[in-house]
Amino acid sequence: MTTNDETYIADLHTKAAYAHTAAAHSHSTGNHASAQELAKKALGDSLEAAKYVEVIAKNATQSTTI
């Protein structure tokens, strides 16, 4: 995994964490609609990061078996 890959993945996880925090804050202040949208954004960022890691892991496995 390159430094660029690691940075990209870390950025996605950070964005997801901030969105979760913002969603929790919005929910605690009674803004449930905003909290739901932020939670969806956080989930999307988390899933994107997970898929990216899977692709990198698959590519790494294939390159070591060749």
C-alpha cells in the first residue's frame, strides 16, 4: 500500500468520523432530519473506505503470488 493510498483511506475514515460526530450533535439538539443526512454521509464514507481497502488488499495479494 502506498502512502497516497493510506492517506486517502485515512481521510475517508476521518470524514466519516466527523460526520458521525456532527450527526450526534444535530440529533442531541433536536434536528433529527439533519442528523439522519449526516449519518448517511458518514456511512457512505465508511463504506467507500472499506471498499478501497479491499481493492488494495486484493491487488497486494495478487502481486505477491505472481
